[in-house]
Amino acid sequence: MGVIENPFFLTQKTILITGASSGIGRAVAVECSKLGARCIITGRNEKRLQETLDALAGEGHLSIIADLAEPEGIDKLADKTPEVDGIVCNAGVVVTKPVAFYKPEDLSYVFGINTFSPMLIIKAFLKRKKIKSGGSIVFTSSAAADSAVAGNGIYGASKAALTNFMRYCALELGPRNIRVNAVQPGMVETDLIHGGAVSEADLAKDKTLYPLGRYGKPEEIAYGIIYLISDASAWTTGTSLVIDGGYSVW
Amino acid sequence: MKTLDEFVVLFAEQFFRTEPATIKADTVFHDLEQWSSLTALSVIAMVDDEFGVTISGNDLHNAVTVEDVYKCIITKL
């Protein structure tokens, strides 16, 4: 039996995943490990990050506790991480409130983690020359970057900025043979959406707007991210992949 | 600490196409024509600003009258 060549495999690749302690980030780490990647996972919560580490297939993975809302946290991450083939910037937070109630600290918090942190992470890795030629960067943006839902303005604006930043990265990193793309998930069943300002009743009503009749599962977003990280997407850069159960057909 | 009457006024301020005087402590607010996810989010944000308390979407869903919302806030103070 010869070795099966499959461009979706991630063998020999080292992938950094931020926000890996839960939700989509954890699913990305687990699915990457199953495809043979060495995963460097980072998050703020030591216990939950350890749970992700324990769930990974294979050997040699690394977990780094870092608060990416702080420049020191980003420097620590970039210093401790070895040279990578892929970066999945996935860490994200939500504040849901109507415009009339915005506070400066809401904006700093959400943009700090969803937008500024990924920008500074890429900068930190470029500065240290820690992204290999042929590498791939994926940002977890959101369907909210393109469509408005009442109360979601800060989050949606932060993700729209992230999607646009992705295009600038694709332009500037093309000559280094580094690809940069994003995914735009619709609503996904994670801790981010339950127990907050939106009631379970309103969530149930919202699901009826999805042609496929349900919210996504974290691994269904992970598979799209893996396509963009893998060599299967070798000629894809500057694009944003919508994965939303058909929500955007409206 | 705001009284129930003061809370009712603040609650009514989150509606823009409903006559404020029609909203009282015993109003079944889910039945109001203008009640929506936006008004719900506005009430939650107002409660956070005025009382320093976080009520959830589920708390609001489970409340029947405006006074029920006030009582929910009191239990969280």
C-alpha cells in the first residue's frame, strides 16, 4: 500500500488555534488533530483549555494560557509558539445591546478581542517570521458582518472590520506565499448564544429563518476552516466562506 | 433604589410607538403590539444601566407583567 495523498490532510502541519477552550475553537483543534496536525492551542481558561488538549488525537500538541486582550498576552503567545503553517484566529466575545445603550467599555472589550487582537497576533507572528511560506491564516468572522439583527451592532461591526482586515492581509501576505481567508458562520450552538440577552423562545423563533431548520454545530464550521487551512485551498486567498445553513439567502 | 412606579416609567420609555400612559405595573407586556426582541434588549440594557443588575432574555420571557420584571430585578440586587 502506498501513502494516500489527500490535500485535505494536515499531516506535517503545525496549526495555532486561538479561543480553543470552547465552541468553534475547540472543534477546530479536535478536527485538525484528527487530520494529523500538531495543534498549538490557546485560551484564557486553564481548566477548559486542558479539556481541549485532552480531547486532541495524536501527540506533540501544546497548550499556552494567554490573555489575548493584552499586548503582553499576544507577545507571550508569539514567543512561545514555534513556527506555524497555519493560524486560526477564533477567539471572540459578544455584547448584545441596542445602540442607545452603548458604553465606551463595551466597544473596547468587543473590538479589543474580536478585531484588534487578531490584527496584533498576525503582526506579532510576521515580526518574528513565524509563519512558514505556504502557510494559511483563517479568521472566524460572522454572518453578522453582512446582516443586521437588532442589538448586535457592536459584534457585527467588529466582525465586518475583521473580514475587511482579512482582505488587506491577503493582499500584503500574498508575496510571502501566505494565504489569508475568513469564515462567516451563522448561529452556532455554543456557550456564546445561551443564557444571555436573547431568550430561548426568541432563539427558537430565529431558527425558523434558517432554510436547513437549525443552528450549526461547531464541527460544521471547523470543516470549512480546515479546507481553508489545508493545501486543498492552495489558490484561495482573500475570500470569506459563508457557512450558515442558508440564512443569507433572505 | 428605584420604586416600582419609577421602574414602570423607565420600562415605558423603551417603547416609541406606544402611549407611555397605557403601560402600567400590571400590564401584560408580551401582549403589547410593539413588544419585540428590540424592546426586550432595550429593557435588559436599561435595567443594567439603572439597577446594575443583569437580567436574561429568559427572565423577561418568564415575566408576565411589568411588576414581575421589577420583582425579578429585586431578587438579583
